[in-house]
Amino acid sequence: MGFHGRLRHAGQCADSMPEICRCVHECVYTCRMEDSLTIREFRAGLAKVVDAAVEDGKVTVVTRGGVEVGAFIPKFMLDKLEEWEDEQLGRMAVEAMAEDGDAPGVSLTEMYSEVLQEPKSGAA
């Protein structure tokens, strides 16, 4: 199966999160993560990096001093990751509610009050 066929396959796995993870791993991490650029190279070739992501689904890893510090990924990959994350958070919420059973809930007003009273780290 070619790269674009695997991408289509990854898109068809939406109802099976482990399958999406496997597909994304197969499509991206084992086939497409060969490109690594320094920050200077990344800046100089940004248009080419964007074209490679859009046209070929290519992931480009950015390095600083030989250390991987970021990556430029196609938007569809970000969308899939966010979809998976939302489903995982939803699953965790359902599990937490099931564990609490008859425990009293907290109103939205109480939650906002609690959140707004929390000290913010790094705030002056």
C-alpha cells in the first residue's frame, strides 16, 4: 500500500482509536520522519517544507544544536491527534463518573469559582 493509500486508510479508522494510532505510526513515524532540518535550514526553506507537508504528507523535524526541538506536520495529522485526544478525554470522563457513582457533583458556578481562585503559576 502506498503512502497516500495508508493516509486514506488512517482516515477510515475513526471509530477504532488503536487502529488510528497504528495507522498514523505506520504512515508517519516509520515512513515519513526522515527529514530533519536545523532551524536555519527550516527558515530558509519554509515554503518547501509547507509544500512537502501539503502535497506529500511529509513531516519535518526541526533541530537546534543537534537536538530535536519541534516538528512541522500536515494539518490532517494534527486533526487526527486532536480527535484521538478528545475521545480519550471523553473516555476518561466516563470512567471517572462511573467510579464516583453517587458522589455529589459540582455546579458550573462552583467550578468557575474554584478555578478563578487558583493561583496562576508564573503570575506576578
